[in-house]
Amino acid sequence: MRLTPIAAALSLCLALPAVAQESATLEDGTHIRPDDADRLSMFGQHFAGALRQAFAGGQPEDIASLVETLSGPAMSADGATDALQGDWKCRTIKAGETSPLVVYDNFDCRIDGTSFEKTSGSQRTRGSLHLDSERLIYLGTGFVQGSDVPAYADLPADPLSSTGAGQIWSDVAIVEAVSPNRARMIFPDPALESQMNVI
């Protein structure tokens, strides 16, 4: 197997700065849950572990989709927000843990200002984008369609064990615009099923 796509993907995680574990606040003053700050601080470990499983056990066509998704340098974070505006077709990729690699068909997503929402599919997410140093961070509430969906700031201490209607969890991701019509959101150690999700 050629190492060039793997090396390119791994270089992405090495280039990303981490949120300090002791910090519970993003640079813009937004509170981040301690468990999500931990996920970001260990981004490289989750990213590399998920890639190892994906490349070792994924189907060739799914590996090609993952490599394509992770390829290309990101635009500057301060210019990305404008490029991300509007309605998107967004594909979800899950890597590691339950299955080595699963690539889903397109879903519908929308970015309006700093608000992001995945509006179709059974597992959805809704939240906001935050400029944090030289990167964009997504903080949101993941939920199963039909659930009561609190804002990220209002999530209980353990969302997965909450007694409200449906299933909810916290979501955190690094957001990168590659071009005006291509972007990626990388979720390290998501609450359900995988070691990394990419939208």
C-alpha cells in the first residue's frame, strides 16, 4: 500500500494545536465541557488510532473516500466562516471501534452565520462554530431524530444518561474549509460507535 495518503492524513493531526486540558474556555470566551476539552487535547491520538483501523480494515473504496475527504490544505480559520455559509450535502464517515470504516451517503446540512445543523438522517447535530486561535471549533448537541434537543451550554453532566425524550450527547469537532464548496468537520472520540467521525 502506498504511504503517501496515510502520511498526508497523519500530517493533518500533527498540524492541529490542542486545547489545554486545564482550560474550560475557548479563546472567544465560550465555555467548553471538560470532556470535550479532553477530546480536543487528545485529538492526534484519536485521529491516528482511527486511521490505523480504517486503513487496516476498511474497504478500498471507503478508504479512497476517507483519503479524499482529508486531503487538501485548510483555508485560514478567519476566512473559513464566510466560505462555509449556506446549504451543504454532507457525507458522514465513521472510523474505528465498532467498524474499521463506514462511509454513508449524503445528508443535508446548513450553516447560517455561526450556526451549524445536520438536518437529515437519524443521528443529527446542532450547534455553533467558534474561532479559537487559528482554528474553528464546533460545539454542539448530537441527537437522535425526534429527541428533545438542549443547547450545548444546557447539556446535563452526562447527556447519554439523561431522562428526557430521545438520546442526546455533546459534540466537538475541528472545522476546516478546503474551498468554497468543500469542507470537513473532524470529531475526535465521538460519544457513539466510533473513534473518529468526519462530516
